[in-house]
Amino acid sequence: MKKLCFILAAIFVALSFAGCSGDKNESKKVKIAIVQPMEHTSLNEIRDTIVAELKAKGFDESKAEIILKNANGDSSMLPTVINSIVAENVDIIIPIATSTAQAAASATDRIPIVFAAVSDPIAAGLVTAFDKTDKNITGVSDAIAVEEIFKLAGKLTPDAKTFGFIYNASEPNSNSNIARAKAYCDANGLQYKEVTVAGTADIQLAVTSIAGEVDAFFTPDDNTVASAMTTYAQVAIDAKKPIYVGADSMVKDGGFATVGIDYIKLSKQVADMAAKVLNGTPIKDLPVESVKEYSKIINEKTAEAIGVTIPDDIKSEFTFVGK
């Protein structure tokens, strides 16, 4: 009987230690929060690529808990969303887009932040310089090649002399890029008309209102417009007007062409920075990066629909989608 009791006691102790060991391993999991302001092709592509890359770098389900949050297009909800993950004591926050990064920076000066797709992090108040990350935040900027996009427009649609700018003026990234677009047009004898939108419901009317007064459209990497890109594209196609955009995903969704952001490549840069932070590299040793390579992309179906022939001398430089 004593022997049986001893055996049972030994089993109980062993099971107790096994349980403690499981709890200990569970506690080693790092918490990674990825936050986006809304759903659209570019933002979803960024989120999914970061998740895949982090898992490939060893932060899979056994080592990390990846928390995905979305404000669903309601910017007023971003502080609440961010505060909820701060309260969960996550190990890193990866905010996607400028407004999300600003909300994260306002919510914590303790948790490391690695932002994705902030066009102008200095103007957004996130950092004082690209090479000076003296707070808890760094990341990858998606400043677009505005001047190159307009040079492309000059090659593909040389008769386009008046451009329609469609964007949300409340998005800092759009404001900075539209300012560059205006400066380019002013310096190169081009005209422009602008219509701003507050939400996706405004886009169809905005595009229609100036479609007869412009030769082409330009929209930077604007999240509001990107969310309704198919609607925007259809109105422009019906009017036989090309849309030049700031991101490859916006071309995939019906825009005409860009020398723009490749969000898969940007996301891989973000995941690499985040992995370094999780492995112990201080933010101060990780200066803000810019996109290392732009995507040259043309929507062939859109080109045919609006009657634009692609010159042979640039075909080899571009990727074609839409077929």
C-alpha cells in the first residue's frame, strides 16, 4: 500500500512539473500586433505578407501569437483599437498606414513600433529624421515616385495635359504626394483639377464630376480611394480616361499604370525589421527605410478599354496585368 502511494505521489509530482513546463513554454510566446485602418487590396497584401514572412523567420504559432486588428474604415476607432492591444502588453506593434502609426505612437512610448507604408514619417511626426530613431518607433516608408509616374504618363498618353486629382485630404500621405504632383505639373506646363473625398461613397460622384474636364486621372497611395478602386476605374474607363496611381495593387484593381510601390517587397522589409526588434535589436539601431525597388506595371485590359497602345520600346520594362 505504501509502495502504491509512493508511485501515485511520484506520478502527481511529474504531472505537476509537466504542467508547469507547458505554462512556461506558453509564456515564452511573443505577442505581435498588426493593425490596419481598413480593408483593401494593398493593406491586406501588406498584412498577409508580414504574417507570412514573420512565420518564415521563426515566429510561427509555436513561438508567437500574432494579433490582427482592423478599424474597418473608421479612423475615430484607431485609438481604441491601439489602446486595446497596448493593454494586452504586446511585444511589438506593426501599424499599417500613417493614421494607424500616429495612433500607435500616441498610445505608447514603451512598446516597440515598426510601421508599414507611411509616406512621410517626418511630416507625420513619427520621427525627426530618417536616420534618427531616438524614440520607440521606426519602419518602412512608401513614399511614391510621383515625378516618375508623371514622366510615364508623358510616354504612354502624351496628349494628356490636364489631370484630375482624386484623393482624401484627411490622409497625410495623400496630401504630401498631391503637393508633389502639383509642383511637377506647375513646373512642366500641365494643368490639374482636384476633387477630394471623405469616404468611399463619394468616389463615383467625384470622378464623374470632372471626367469631362480632364485628360487623365492621378491618385497617390490613398487608402480611401484604394478601397473603392474598382468603382473609380470603371467610371474612368467609361470616360476613356487613364488613371495613374501610386501602387501596384491599384493597377491590379483597374487603374492604368504606375511606377509605384510593390507592397510585397515593402512588407518583406517591414517583417525583417520587426524580426530584428523581436530578436533584441534596439529601435535606435534601426533607421527608417524607404522602399528599395519600385514596381513598373500596366493593366493591359484597362489599356485596351481606353484605347491606349503601349509603345514597344517600354514593353520590356513593365509587368502586365489584367489579362
